[in-house]
Amino acid sequence: MHRLSQRELARRAGVTNSTISLVEKNKNSPSLASLKKVLDGIPMDLASQISVASRVDAFR
């Protein structure tokens, strides 16, 4: 997996660094439009993103 800083992901996604930080801390639920921007900023295909998300959910 590519390691991106919050700042780099925000830049790629076209959202603020604050938005990325709040989502990571589970203090903000992004709109679908913002979520799509963030996912588009991650250099990973959708199937891989879903796989990672399911592993994170299982860990919680």
C-alpha cells in the first residue's frame, strides 16, 4: 500500500488537510462527494480499498 501523508492525500483529493484529519479521527462523516474525492486521491483500485476497509472494521 502507498503511504501518503494527510497533507498529500488532501492535495490529491482536493479537500482540506483538516477534512482528512477529522475523518481519520472518526469525528466527521464526509459527504458522498467528499468521500469520492478522497478515494480518488488514494492510488489504489476500489476492490483493494474495500478489502482494506473490511479488515479495519474487523479489527475494531
